Amino acid sequence: MPAHYLEFERPIADLEAKIEELSKLSDTAGDGAFDPEIDALRARAQDLRREAYAKLDPWQKTQVARHPERPHFIDYAAALIEDFQELRGDRKFADDQAIMGGLGRFRGRGVVVMGHEKGRDTVTRVKHNFGYARPEGYRKAIRLMELAERFNLPVLSFVDTPAAYPGVASEERGVAEAIARSTEKSLMLGVPMVAVVTGEGGSGGALGIACGSRVLILEHSIYSVIPPEGANSILWRGARTAADAAKAMKITAQDLLGMKVVDRIIPEPAGGAHSDPHAAIQAVGDAVEQELVALEGLDPEALRKHRAERFYAIGRAGLN
């Protein structure tokens, strides 16, 4: 089980600490005397986890979406994409490792795959800039999508970023324009594109590679125009809390499905994707495969029309 516990998981953490202590005693004794008690505690811990994750509020879901042990792009690529060949650089300035991508085969299909990568430890987080993409990342994404169109390959996109990088150098090199062009390219693609919000879908940084023919989201992921902390600061001048903002913003998968911002929720294992990464990744793979099958046979104009209708429908549900 994950070593990193969230605040609402404290009762589970305490129980699993007892399990670990009893397991060590059992190993020392070597007679299995503690096994029935350990099994009962493990069952209780699983029940507590299931109960906790069945009633998460929006702020708790935000914490889960940001969990450091949640599967990242490199995990999805390693498990789902055969013969993955990374392509680097935007052919204009540099290579941005906050967005990775390349060619490979997904369950027998040739695909172009791309996504945000946050990194796991200090070295990789710095390398990938904590998932905050610079202009070069979005220009690389455009290059990848153009390649997909040229060779008639579907695009798979994995979204997990707090936002685009807001630094001075990023602004000087035109990050807003790069995001806008990447968004435009996503919307106008003549090949199927399936986007999956796997963790935190934040602001235009997420939108730049999320405008697919179908937009999926993991059960405990979030998707928003700004992080809850930023909304609290801007709208309420810090007078309330990020938890209040998360609730008001309707950023959970369930809220987003109701507003037609996303098309489908992918269930997570009990305890979140970080509790069983293999099962979570396979669930994502199954959902993506189903969506690709549904989009097969559509010509470029039909795909563009379908995508336009899908995005024009956002927000209309509450007006009918």
C-alpha cells in the first residue's frame, strides 16, 4: 500500500501501522499465531478505505488527484504502449519534458501518444518541471498531432498538470499563443483523439492537449480553469479556504460529467489509482480502446463535426 497518506486516511494509516507491527512479530515468532488477527485487521483496513473513498468531498478529491504515487504518463506509456519511441523537441527552440510524446502501438493499433509528466523524486520533478509545460511543450504537441494526421494515426493524450508554466521566459516565448494553437490543432484534427484526465487537469495547461473527440476522466481526478487555491485567492482574497473554492467550482469528475465537460468517468480501485496502479492503468486502457473502436470509420470531416458538436454542447445541459 502507498506510504504517503492523506489527512482523511489517518485512521487507515494507524491501522496499517498496527498490521506492520504484528507482521514483524509474526515473522519473529514463526508460528503464525498472529495471522488471524492480521487478516482481520487487513479486512478492516480495506473496509475503511472503501468507506472513505465512497464519500470524498471535492477538496479530498483534489488531494487524491495530486497524490504523488498516482500513475504518471511514463507509467501509462510503459504499460499500454508497445514499441514506444519518444520524439523530442519543437523544432524551434528546445525540448520540454513537461510534455512527453511519441509513436507506438496500443493494443495492435499504431498511435501517437502524448501527455504531461510531473516526475516522482527531486531529480525527475526538476527535469519535468513538475508538469508545468512551457511553450515548447505545446509546440511539440502540435508537431506530434501533425504527424498523426499525416500518417492517419489516432492520438492518445494523458492530462495531468497544475497549469502551464507562468514564468517570465515562458511568457516571453509566447505560452498563451502556443496553448491556443495546440487547442486549435486538437479541435481541428482529422484523426480520432481520446484525451484522459488522469490526475489534475489545470487551466489552459491542460486544455492545450485535452480537446479530444472524447474526453475521459478518472473517478477521483479533477479538471478546472484554475486550482482551488488560486480561486480562493482571486475571488475571495483568501478570506475563505481552498476547500470552499473546490466545492464551489464543480471540479470533480461527477460534476463535470453532469455539465458535459467530460464524456465518461473511469472507475478507480478502492483507495484510488495510487493504491493499485496496475488495475487503474488497465481500466484506462480498456476505456480508451472502447472509445477508439467507437470512432473507427469516421472520416476527417465527420470527426471535426463530431468534435464541434461535442464542445458546443458544454454548458447547454443547464439551459434546457
